[in-house]
Amino acid sequence: MTLTILLPWPISSNARMGVTNGRAILSTAARKWFDNAAQELMLQRPKAIKGPVEIHIKLCSPTKRKWDVDNRAKVVLDSLVRNGIIEADDSSIVSKLTLEATEGGTVGALVTIRSISEEGA
């Protein structure tokens, strides 16, 4: 099974956490992004994929500024788990992760998830 979904332009993992009263908590920007991503997923209605997967994330920035490709992947994977699309984002589930930076396409994170269950291998 292969699934393709589009998520909003992800925040940097550097902006993911904040500190309040000496405790690390999810930042306001991260909470807003996760809420927006959940709304997008509700509109797209993707089916959950059980078991091991390969994930390809194609990132298209809304600006021409430089950005770290790997800093955008963490929130995308966390969103897939939070919304029940994949079971976890650890190595027992995600066996392969590829990231691609593009220009001039649809802004956001185009995520392709492919099941690699033993039945489909």
C-alpha cells in the first residue's frame, strides 16, 4: 500500500520546543502547526498504514531562504504518529526515510508512505 499526503510547510525542529518555568514544553508555533497538519489530514482522509514503512518527504519552501532539510522532518514524522497514520517513527516502523528539497512546487511537505510488510515485499 502506498499513501501520499500534503502537509503544511513544517516548522523547524529548533522551534518545536519552548521552556516555561524550567520545563520543556511544545511551543506555541509547534502547537499551531500540529493543529493545522491535523486539519489537513482530516480533509485528505488518509488510511492508517500498519507495520514497517518507507517514507519520502518532498519539501518545498514558501521562501527562497536557506533552511536545513533535516530540521523539517521531525515534526512531519511526529504528525504522522500523532494522527495515527503510522504506528511510530522509530526504527522498528520507519525502515527508510528520504528527504528531498525542491523549488517551485506546491509549498509544504509532500509525504509518500509505502508499506513494506512481509506480505507486500
